[in-house]
Amino acid sequence: MRRLLLATIVILSTELWLFLWLVHQIGWWPMLGVTMFGGVLGASLAKRQGRQVFREWQAAFGSGQAPAIGALEGALVFVSAALFLLPGVLTDVLAFALLFAPVRQRVAQYLRPRLGLDSWTRGLPTRRTARGPVDGREVLDTEGEAVPDADAEPAGPRQLH
């Protein structure tokens, strides 16, 4: 917690110094324009990237596979969008960097062991096949229940939930 507080203070202090230095170099109005342009452009890019991550998650879950982009990388897209809300050049540069998939993957790879996510996933049970292949696909049951035959008629009327 202390490291997070210290990092926040250092980043905000550096951001303020950089902002004031750039105002002195290029002027108040151009700096305000750069800050506004970076925020608007970045927010739209973060929104687009977030939608792409969401679509990839939906496609992976729809095909019964784990998403290639993990939850941590999705959270980093959210962090990128949050950084765009802060005024300043340094946070915009960090946010832009997080929008690029290779950078996001490296950051996620760095954060996983530090957040304890590697050890958390080791104890999870693996998926088991409930029955053999159906129409060339394997039917997986993640809740430990038998998977009904796809061709069998339901025992009673269908209920909508």
C-alpha cells in the first residue's frame, strides 16, 4: 500500500512538473489543446480497444474456450481509459502505451506473479470431458453434471428462464 501511495505521489508530481514546463515552453492555450486532444483521442481509442477485447472474450466463451486475452489484460485496458481521464502528458503516454497489445501483454506478464495470479490458478481443477465427441466437438461439463444427449427429446415442456 505504501508503494502504491509513493508511486501515485511521484507520478502526480512528475506530471505537474512536466505540465508546467510544457506550458512555459509552448504556452498555456497550446498545452490545453494538447491535453484535451490527447484525452479525447485516447478515450475513443480505449473505448474501441475495450470493445475489441469484449468481442474476443465473447467469441472465446461462445466456442467453449478460454479467452486468449485474460481478465488482467482487460483490466489494463480499463486502467488505460482511467489514465486518459487524468489531465497531463505523462499519463496520456502511459495510457497510449497500454492500448498496444504487446505492451499490455508484457505488463500483464510482469504483474501476474506480483499480484499472486499464477499461484491462484495452480489450484483450480482442470476441465474434464463428460462424454465423447458430438458432431466432431467435445462436450465439456464444468459443473460436474452429465451433459444430456443433444438428439434426445426433453422429458417435459421447455421452460424459459
